[in-house]
Amino acid sequence: MQWLPQPSFNMSASDRERLQHMLDAAIEALSFLEGKTQDDLNQSRVLALAITREIEIIGEAASRVSAECRASFPGFRGLW
């Protein structure tokens, strides 16, 4: 999926790819949780591990986003 808005600066291809990975992982995690309850999550180790993996992907990609790109998305400061 290509859902990223055009930034106000010339974003590098690697930053764009990392942000897209973050978005894709978040969408995937939400799809895993669709229709599930807290009890479902508590009872399914497979579901919990799948969600954990998607969060790891988001964190890994976020840690590699450039400082210039981070500065252009102030709403995500806690994620960086």
C-alpha cells in the first residue's frame, strides 16, 4: 500500500520505505485484532506473538528514520 502523504521536504527513498513499512505493519496488526477481544489476545499466544512482531517491525523502522524526516512529523515524537 502507498498511503504516505507528500512531505514538505525531499524525503529520501529509504525514509519513505521505512515509513511505509511502519504503516504496513500497523495495518497488519490492526487486521489481526479485528473482531478480537482482550480475552482472545490473552488466550492466544500466536495472536500475541504476531502483534508483538508487527510492533517490533514498527520500532525497528522508526529507529532508522533520518532526523530530518523525524522533524517533519512532530506528531510522532514519542515513536522516535
